[in-house]
Amino acid sequence: MDGNGRWAIARGLPRIAGHAAGVAAVRRTVRAAPSAGIGILTLFAFSSDNWRRPADEVDALMSLLAAYLESETARCIENGVRLEVIGRRDRLDPSLCAAIARAETSTAGGERLRLRVALDYSGRDAILAAARAACDLSFDAVASALGPPVDLLIRTGGERRLSDFLLWECAYAELVFTRTMWPDFDGGDLGAAVQDFRSRQRRFGALPAPPRLREAWLD
């Protein structure tokens, strides 16, 4: 979800206005995801490296997240959205941790969309923590501790890098980079990215499979 600050500055607004506009883009994307055939959606809300930003911007981001949890939990329940937060929680305010726990518990029955929000998240830290926690240091143990593999990664704002996001899970992800700033991202952009994904041939290191003849007509 990149480009909030640049979106605001281009309009002569404070950076926090871009983050607030980004919340509306979250709502649009979450609403559009199931219709686009997406069952699991992970949003990169706050990187562990983002603590280096000015304190007032960090405080505003955390307040926006708390407000989102407060306003959207009921909507998630209504629409079958299960909310999870991944990343560290030991550096978060206790009141925010409590709000996260309430939202996760309240939406646990959602089956239409699994919405994962990465907060104080680092892909490298996640891999290290999974390796330390594994009883046996094996591929399956680490993969199980980290979460589902990513099929499609979309990066907004014109940047072309992973920025420490879901590094293990993105091993065979298809990548889509768009210049659209996150506050302008909508269901049409999501649908276009999914269509692009579906047009690609995924080989996972193997040779491409021969085309399958599903039906033949002879006249």
C-alpha cells in the first residue's frame, strides 16, 4: 500500500491526509477481493522499518489503524471477512493490541475472505522467528509457521521492490507493479492485476505443461 504520502504532497496536503485516503482504498479493495476470486488478502500496513519515520506520523498511523478496527469490525463480520494481524506486537500500545485481539476474535468465523494486516512486520524477522520456533529446522516446519504462499503480489506507487514483505511466501509469487498511488487504487485496478496474473504461465521451475484439450468440435 505505497504512495500515500506522495499522493498527499502532490495535492498540497499533509502526509497524514494521504494515509487517511489510503484507509478508503483498503475498504474498496477488501470489498472487491472476493468477487475477483481472492480468498486471502494480505495488506502491508506498517513495516518494522517505518518506526524510523517522524513520531507524529507514526502516532497518526497507529490512530488510523485503531479507528479502522473500531469502524470495520462489524462490517467484516457482516461480509464474512476474517481479520488477522501479523507481525510484532510487543512494540505496540497495549490499547491497540487489545483492539486487535477483539477484532480477531469477533471476526474469527469469517469464511468469505481472510484479511491479513501486516503491522510492525519484517519478512526477515518473520523467517528468523519461524526458524527459532521450529522443533525441527525443516522446509515444512518453517513454511507452516510463516503462513500461506503468495500467488500474486501487487505493489502500488511505482516502486519495484519487495521491501522485506513476505519474502519466504513470495518465492514463486507473480509480481505486478503499478504507478497508481494507493489512495487511488480501486476494484478496477485489483481486477486488472488479477487478469494479468491469470494470463501468465506459472511453471515453478518445471517445464510448461502441454495444452489440455478440454472439448473438441468437428463439423
